[in-house]
Amino acid sequence: MKKVLRVTANVLAWIVLIIAFLVTIIVFSSGKNNGVANIFGFIPMTVESDSMKPTFSKNDLIICKEIDDINSLKSGDVITFWTVIDGRRVKNTHRIVEVEDTDGSKSFITRGDNNPINDTAPAYSGDLIGKWTETKIGGVGKFLNFMRTKKGFFICIVIPMALFFLFELYKFIVTLIEAKRPEPAEQLDEEEIKRRAIEEYLASKGESAENAAAKASEAVSGAAEKAEDTAEKAAENFEEAKKEAFEKFEAVKQEAEKLEKKAADDAKNIAENAAETAGAAAEKAGEAAE
């Protein structure tokens, strides 16, 4: 988090410095060229009236470009030029409505988009400052005019640059203090700390896994022994049950044989008694017949 804040502060500081540097160039350049700043052929201008509404308005910042070839200008182009208004020589930015060529000397009839009539005086080649690039920034022209004043230059240029250099001085002092601090015997970066923590965690997990495996092995061995004992007891119980069942079967068999023999004897006795009874009956029947 501290690193992000430090980088953000550095970026903002350099942005402020660059803006202050550009504004300084604009202010000094316009001071040397009758209020016309020129930065590598581009001319920032502050709109002073609403004569060009709705194309741009008062206090807008427009960017013009130096005119390399006057013959390239045509009707419809917006140009900035010097003119005289109320006895004062001022800058004006209007649209060309007609191009006049008198004996090879060109002049331009202009009119503001918000004006009903053409400008009273044409713009000659020696009056031209630049051609509008169709770039505008609303309301920034007022800020640019303010920075051209002593108060604005002090607030917007001197103070930001002083703060920037104080910030850089502070960073330099902090760097010197940190450089003089003794280095620790062992300094681990964040990645090294993470790596060691992961290794320790894996080592502890490996030890736990070994303990769990040993416990599981002991449990399996105990279960196997118990199962073996249970199987032996089951086998013994089975043999005893088998023997007992066989003995009961033999007893039942013997009892059945006894009952079968008794039943045979009873049937024999009954048959003999029946035969004797039948013989006796036959004798009685014979005697009756006689």
C-alpha cells in the first residue's frame, strides 16, 4: 500500500511540474510576442467575446496553428488576426466569408458566426496570426488569462514548483537516512517467507500423515487378529454344534427304531388275536350249521 501511494505521489508531482512548465512557456512566449504564445507552431488563444457562438464561446481556449501558406486559406476557414476595434489593436478570431485578390495581394473578408454583418475591415496577410485547428477546451481560456497575471503566476506556477522541489528534497533526505541504516543480518523478502511457511506446513502435514498411517496400520492389525480369533471360535462352535446335532440324530434314530419294533410287535399280536377270534367264530358257525 505504501509503495502504491509513493508512486501515485510521484506521478502527481511530475504532472504538476509538467503543467507548470508548459504554462510558464505560454506566459513568457506570449509576453515576448504581444500576447501571442507560440509552442512549436501551435498558438493557444483565449476567446474574448461570444461573436463566434455556437462554434466557441467567451473564455474558451482554442488552439490555432501558424499559417505556412496563405494561398491555402479559403472561405469557411476560421482565422485569428490583428484588427483595430474602438481605436485599439486587438486579436480577433472570425470565419472567412470571402477571399479577395488584388494584384497578387490577398485580403480576407471575415464575420463572426454570431454576427449579422461582415467585419468592417478586411484582414490582410500581415495581420494574420494563425488558423483555428478546430480544437477547443471550454472555460480554460479564463484560467489561462488568470495565470498570465502576477497573482495567477505566483499561485499556479511558483507555489506548485516550490512544493515539487520540497517533495523531491524530502525524498532525497529519506533516501539518505535509509542508506545509513545498518542492514539486518538476515533479510528475507516476502517470497522467501512464503516459501518457508509452505515448507513448514507441508512438513507438519507429512508428519501427521505418517502418524495417521501408523495408527491405521495398528488398527488393521488389531482388526485382523480379532477377526482371526472370531473365526476360530466360530469354527469351534460349528464343530460342537455339528457333534451335538449328530448325537441328537442318533438318539432320535434309536428311538424311532424302538417305536418301529414296538409297532410291529403290536401289529403281530393284534393279527394273532384276530386270527384266533376268527377261528373261534368259524368253529361256532360250523357247530351252528350242524
